[in-house]
Amino acid sequence: MRLGVLDVGSNTVHLLVVDAHPGARPLPAHSHKAELRLAQLLDDSGAIGPEGIDKLIGVIHEALQAAEDKGAEEVLPFATSAVREATNADDVLARVKAETGVELQVLTGAEEARLTFLAARRWFGWSAGKLLVLDIGGGSLEIAYGIDEEPDAAVSLPLGAGRLTAGWLPGDPPEPEDIRALRRHARAQIARTVGEFTRFGAPDHVVATSKTFKQLARLAGAARSAEGLYAQRELKRESLEAWVPRLAGMTVAQRAELPGVSEGRAAQLLAGALVAEGAMDLFGVETLEVCPWALREGVILRKLDHLSVE
């Protein structure tokens, strides 16, 4: 069957259409993206304003039309931290349903972490042993650990690259004291969770997903996206630590000229790098591998699992 998954994230609204059936890997057929940056459209009270809701509804209409054009039999719609944490989330969901017919499933942070972990486990297989999975989104950082398909520990922290950039790094380039303050904040948040994971022992394989990690790995010399899904891409902490001060001294325009860095993500790359560096350091990770599958694939795989049982 042809399935669509509609991901209303903190940075983008992304429709992924795949050909899939139980027991087989989902094959991408079409991708439709719109950079909405919901995490940065919150007002002082933490609500998504009328303009933001109007933009979201328009983008969802476009995604639904794209899904129909590509022959998707079903669309699985979900939203993550930007909608989840908006103070007017119920109003946003009601308007979306009334004007588009889409009932967005709002994932909890733990659900995000578990579904991303499922995707990584299926990608790397059982031979990867105990997995530690890190995912930096626009609004949150997810961490999951385990040896099965369901992680033993899964947490979500409000350390997304978009959220932190908007709240902590107003300058271009940012002020050194702002960078230090964000570094302290991110590490303190991550450090509170480390014990929850380390009690299970050292992981056999450390995996990262998300655009932030892909771009950081590309800066450190990993294969370009044009080389395909199956090119192994790694990020070493030593390389990341060398890049952080360089990124800190650059303007957004200068970062956008770096290899593999998109113009739309350049502003939040430094915040993402600080979170990635902190997580790798506090968890004692020297090298991690970038996984091409993440939350969207996890949602699809869970759906296929349910279909195979029915």
C-alpha cells in the first residue's frame, strides 16, 4: 500500500509518501516539505498566534493535495513539541480539524523517543546490540536506550535547536556570554538524565538522527546526501569540538555557505552543535553513526506492525 506520514514538526511540516507492506522496508516515493518554524512563531504567552495557525492550515492543505496526487491510500498525521507545548494547543488542533479534516495526533516526548528508537533499531538490526539513540529536533532533544525494539529508557528534553536559538542566541554572530549561558543550560539539562541511562551499562552502538546531526557530520567530513542512504556517516566528538568555536564566530550567512548546511537551518546550527557536543561529552561518546531513518519512519513501521497483526 502507499502510505503518507504528515509530520508537523517544530521546524518543518513534512509529508513523506512511501510504498510499504508488513515485513518490508518502506520505500520513499515522494517528499513534500514546508519550513514553517512553529517553534519560533510562539507569542510571549507560549501560544501559536492566528497568523501561525493560518500558515499551518495552508501548509496542511498543500500536503494533503500532494498525498492525493501521489495516490496515498492513508495519511498518518502527527505533531511534535511545538504544538504539544503551545498554550493554545487544543484550539490549534480544533481549527486544523475543522478546516482540513485532519486530526493531528500529538505525540508525547517519550513517544517521539520510542518511535525514533524503533526506526534506528530496524535500520541497524539486532547485531547492533544495545543502542543509544540521540535526536535533536527543532523543539526538543530525544534520548533513548535499549537492546530490544522498545527502549529501556526514553526521555525528551526542551533542547531543540530552533527553540534554543530563539530563546538564547539573539545576536548574529551571538555574544560569547550568551553562548556560554546556553552551553551551561544545555549541559545541566542533559546531566540530570544521564544516570537514568548509564545504570543499564555502556551501549554497543551510539546512533544519531535528525537534520542537525546530519549537517554536523557533513561538516566533519561525512559523505554527502547525494551518496545515498547506505553510505556510512559518522561524527566524532573531537571533530565536533573543533567546529563549535568556529560556528560560534560565524554569522548566519557565513554558516549557510558551509558544505551541507541549508540556508533555513544555518541560524540554529550553533545551538544544535552545543547540544550535540554536550550529549556526546556527558554520555562519554567518542563516535556516533548517523541513521537515515528517524521519527517518520518509526511512525510508518509501527503502523505496518499493527496491520500485520490485524
